[in-house]
Amino acid sequence: MNRRATITACLGKPYRAGAVGPDAFDCFGLVTHLAGALHGITVPRDGAGILRARRIFASIAMPIDGAIVIMGASERHVGLWLAPESVVIHAIERRGVVIDDLQTLLFSGFGRPRFFARRSCIQR
């Protein structure tokens, strides 16, 4: 399945806590699914796991395609950065799987996002 088809197949799916797809997702389930399908990488199932995996994931200032986006004051919400579109695909309880730009996420109360990428994907 190509990139567009993989992303489109997820859009509109309902949110369900603990779901990893393909019929429903929670935010970490969606990121796990898409990071694997689009970029062949394995992602921890929670924000704390991503933050602890510093040997594998690095904080980056400017997002790249496939970057993990950690949002919210408690860093409990994640999405995946899509470039060149400059948007985040994420699963949220009241909307399901959606795509939002950063401004929409800020106005929705998620606060300033943090971006993480697999160290092997970062250009040096």
C-alpha cells in the first residue's frame, strides 16, 4: 500500500482506548501503526517510553516526515508529522483519526508540541 492509501485508510476511524487498528485507534496505536507501515520503525506505546528511548529517538527542533509529535502538558498525546504537508495525523477521543495543522493543535489546547525522530533518520 502506498503512503497516501495508508494514511487515507486510517482517516475517520474511531478513537478507542488501547486500539491499535485497523478498525479503531488510540493516539499511540495510530502512531505505532503508521510509523511501522510508512517508515519501518517500532515506537514505544507511550510518551514516557519515547522520552526514555533516548538512544533511539532524539528531540529535533524542526520536524521531518515521520517525526513523532508529543503534545499536551502531560505529554500523553502523540501524532505523526506528515511532510511536505506540514500537518499532524493523530487520533483523538471526540474526533477519531484526523489531520490538523500546528495552529489548530495549539488552539485546541495541546500546547507547544515536541518533535522526536529516530536517530538513524536525522541528517547530520
